[in-house]
Amino acid sequence: MCGIAGFYHYGDTVSTIGEELLKSMGDALSHRGPDDEGLFIDGKAGLAHRRLSILDLSSRGHQPMADSSGRFWIVYNGEIYNFRDIRRELEKKGHLFSSSSDTEVILTAYREWGAECLTRFIGMFAFALWDREERILFMARDRLGVKPLFYYHHNGRFAFASELKALMKYPSLTCEIDVQSLFEYLVFQYVPEPRGIFQHTFKVLPGHYLTVSADGVREESYWDIFPVSKDAGILSENEYRKKLEELLDDSMRLRQVSDVPVGVLLSGGIDSTVAAAFMQAQNSNPIKTFTVGFEEQYYNEAPYARKVAQYLGTEHFELYVTPQHAFEVIEKLPDLYDEPYSDSSAIPTYLVSGLARQHVKVCLSGDGGDELFCGYNRYEAMKRMSSLAGLPFSKEVSRLLSRAPRPVMSIMERSAELLLRKRLKTRMSPGRLREALHSISRHSKMSYLALVKIWGADEARRLTGNQDSSLQETLFCRALSEAQEIGEPECYSLVDIKTYLVGDILTKVDRASMAWGLEAREPLLDHRLVEFAVRLPHSLKSRQGRQKYLLKEVLYEKVPQSLIERPKQGFGIPVSQWLSNELKPLLLQYLDPVRIKREGILDPSLVSESLQQHFNGVRDHGYRIYNLLMFEMWYERHMR
């Protein structure tokens, strides 16, 4: 894993690139690559690299790297797990190699197949490749977006980097907030692809590549999960289970390809236990596993992780997170994430990464399992809501509404609640009520948006004072539109794969792990496994209320069901409790109405109203307040 940066002034009159600027961009990524650094300049183009040595630890793996002809130069962040197979294929075509690195394989594969080489790679990657002859910069990001790739594009100037902090060294970037991006952050708790928080900054979309030439910038897709063609039970359940086990076994094996020690981030949940169980089965010696716990029992999965580790026979390490830990980490988050980011689970993720880095340089995680196998509770909630129209009426519907997901009740649920109240008041007939609920159900897909919001769109407009902001053109809404023909709840999981997974989960893990120089690998996001899972019949994902049915059936061949089967907790922190107590001084400092009014970014009255309701116990605004806190801390760090 590494950090990459560079630029290309394809439409600028400036004839050369300053080495000092290029080096400063690379230095901003030193935490991603503490082992080596390198620069390459070719007229108006420049590449910078910081290296974390995982494969071919020798100097032959140094970057920027040139191919044997000297025409192509590359800077690369990631791992191509099947690079040895690709190398053998290229050797048969007469290509020679001077290193044992996957970097050289990418170079040679591009030389042989061009952009089509991307379809041959199994792995996580973001790279930029300079063609000295054609004067073209080629950039690509892996299919699921595991590795980040930011860029700036304006007035014929193009710059790129693994993290925004490197682009902020680029003088043309004025660091003016993009108001639409701020609006979307308040709604989603992260800035969704393809936007960046600053004007003229963007993110390469997962499964896409860019070409930058004298003609400008062109982005194209080379892989997508849409459209989906369901298998609809082509195989028997045993055949599906065998296929899933084979894919998991191969994915886990490939992700242990390393010249340094590999461990597992073990939460005690289904997905990370799958990673630990398969990895331990493939190793004769105990593997290393790492977890964090909390004194607050509702959030504490450490005892479950410990039992799994004891059963598997791993060498297990634990760290218990305190409010003091949280306070210290929160101070670092604005620098780690560069953009406003308010998923509070970044705190334990950062701490467990630090614990792991004391013992290993690479760790497997279980990210992606919830999206692939319909594991989130909100999927079942939407499924229940869609069936409201078939229920008798008020008593049963009211019972379901009382279980509505928090922190935000969906538009559909609010509508149903209003209908029930109207029926009680006006004696609406059961038939008319069912007809109205059917109408609500038909709009259920768009209402899913409400379940993942932190602030509602109207509230976000009030906070920013920007009445022109809209969610209609976001990647989230485009994905919802693409998913319209897919049955529930799969459509929601596919939307999450394209949005929440990449913008929130993978962003969280990448920044938190790379802050320590730890490489995190996601075996459940092998694209072959993803393609298998999205086509899997829903009955094998959820059966009689059992979520992740088939994944669990495979896991129970290796771990007793009694160690795993329990209600889903999620990887979070007691954010509401801490904000009302130990972290309250931070809120009073950063969300002070005078301060908010002076900055002129957020509406001070809505901020104060939310704080008072939270502190007085009127409403639990923990997620919303943390969202505002993270923005204000980011603003102080980057905008003043």
C-alpha cells in the first residue's frame, strides 16, 4: 500500500513542473508510505510516490517505475493479488521482468492490452500511468473503490492524489467549499462520489478510468454491478454453498500474498469471523487477531471476538476504548479524513488499526458482508414496510412503526403513521387504508433514502442557507434509479454497494489504517465474490428472519453457531452518551452559537435548537450533533 500524487498541465502555457511542489505533495502522504519515496518529471507532467513495502521489499520495487522500454511510467497504490498468473501469461508473450513486484506486472499488462488490462486484475488499486510518447496520463480505480483516488481539474490543469491533503499543496486549488458537497455531507455524513468538498475537486468513480490528454479529461467505466441478472435458483442450495465456500477460500488465500506478516481485524461479528476462520484454516501456525471493546456493554463485542479467537486458536490482542481515547482520536480525525466525515466508528477503527500495526503490516477485514448478503437491519425494515398494505390495519401497523430504524424515521413510515391517525379520526375504511398504504409501498425505494440520512434535505438546506441544493443528481439517487427494476431488498443493498460502502465504510478503513502504515485488505470484496453474491437468490440471503443465511451456513462448518448467532450490533461507539457527558466540552467549544454565526456557514438557530433538545433529553440528536462537530473541527483545521 502506498500514496501517489502528481499532475499534468495539458492545457497550460507553463513548460515545466516544479520539483519542490511535486515533492511536497508526496511528503503529505508520507504516512501511507514511510518506507521509500520517489519523483518523476517529464515536461508538464510529474509523478510522486510514497511506498509501504509489502511485496518485493528490495529497491527493484521502487516507484515511480518505468517499463523496459522507458515509455510508460507508473505510480501505484494497492495490490493485484493474481499478478503472478498475469505475469506468467505475459512471459509467454515474450515479456521480461526485472522485479517480483505487481507494479511491473501492471505496467507490462497495460503495454500489452491497454485499458482492457483492468478487467484481468483481481485486487484493490489506484494508479496513474504516464505515456511519454503519446503524452497521455491514464488513471484507474478498482472495481469497488477500496483504494481512493482524488483529482483536481480546472482551466487545463489536472492534479491527482491518494488523499486530498496532497492536492491541497497544489497552488491552483483555492480550497473554496463546494456548497453542494457540504449539503450532501450533512445529509449522508460523508461527501459522496464523485464530488470533493472543494470546488473543482473530484473522486474517480469505482470501476472507472480516466485519460488526460491535450483534448481534456475523459472518464469511462470498465466494470459495474448493474444490470443484475438473478440466478433464480439455477443451482441447488448445496451447489450455491459449495461455490460460495470455494470463492471465499480463494479470496482469503490470495489476500495473504505478502512478504510481511498478515493478521485479521476481528470484531466478533459474522463477516470478520469468516475472514479469521478461513485464514486460520489455511495456516498451520496461529494467526494474529485484533479487536477493540467498550465498557458500555451495549456496544461491546470484545467478549464475542475473544471466544471466537479462543475457538480458532489465534493469537489474540484487545484494546478497550475509553472516552479519553475518543477525545484524543477526535482531535486527529480532521487531518486523517481531509474532508468532513462523521461516521463515529472511525474512532475504534483508528484504534484497532494502531493496535494491529504493533504486530503486523497487513490485516484482513470483513467489510462488505452486510451489503453483499443483506445484513443490515434497514433492509428488513424496508421489507416489512413494503408489506404494510397486506396487514389488517392499525394495531399491527403501529407495532411495526414502533420498531422504525433510528435516528431518522423514513418518509414512508411517517406517511403511514399519518394515515393511521387520519383513519382513527375520520373512520377511514380498512379498504381505503390498504389502498393508501399500497401507494406508499410503490414509492418505497425512494423512501430508502430517508433511512440513511443524518439531516433531512430541508434541514440541510436550512443549515446551509442554500435553497438550490438538491439530492436528485447524487450518485445515491442515480443508483436508486438504476435499481428500480430489481426486487426488494436487493435493490437497497446494491445502492449501498455503490454509495455507502465506498463513500463511508471503505473511506473509513483506508484512512484509519493508512494513518498507521497498515494495509487493510477486504476479502469479501473480491469482485468475483461480489458478482456471485448480487446474483444469489434472495432466499439464500435471508430466510425466515435469518439474515446472511448462506454465508452463515458456510461459516458454521468452521465455527459453532452458538458463538455467532445473536442480534446484530454494528461497529459503533456510545456517541450520544459521550456527547452528553465526557465530550460535552468539545460541543460547547465548537458549536457555540457566537462562533457559528461568525463563520457564516451554518444556521446558528438550528444548531442551538438541536443541542438543547439533545441535552434536555427531548430527542436523541447524537448522530446529527456529531455530524456538525466534525464539520466545525474540519473547518477550523482547513479553512482558517
